[in-house]
Amino acid sequence: MGFDQSPKFQTAEKRLPDELRPAYAELVKQYSFLTQIRYGKGYVAYEVLADLVLAGWRQSATAHPESKI
């Protein structure tokens, strides 16, 4: 099951206006990937990431060359 099929992902996503959902999905994807790399498990606090998007988080730059993303 992909993260976007998770009931917790969907519950948090429903709180967001349609125009913010792509930013939320991207943040979840990147956060999950990096927790998998660092800790061996793709843990995500979906509600917290939705709160970040509501607070204004958006990816504003390309990844640094040392990034794993």
C-alpha cells in the first residue's frame, strides 16, 4: 500500500484545500523517503505535515547536490 492509500494520509489531506494537496503529497513523499533512509522505516506524522503545509511550507528550491532526494 502506498502512503497515499493510508487512511491517516487521506484524513489529513481532506483538511487541506485542493490547491495545497500537491504540496502535501510532495512533503509526505520526501519525508517518508528520508525516514526510510535514516531509520529504516518510512514513518510519517501526516497531521503534522498537513499543519506545515497549512502554515505555508512549500518546496522553494532545488535539492542541494548532497541531498539524497
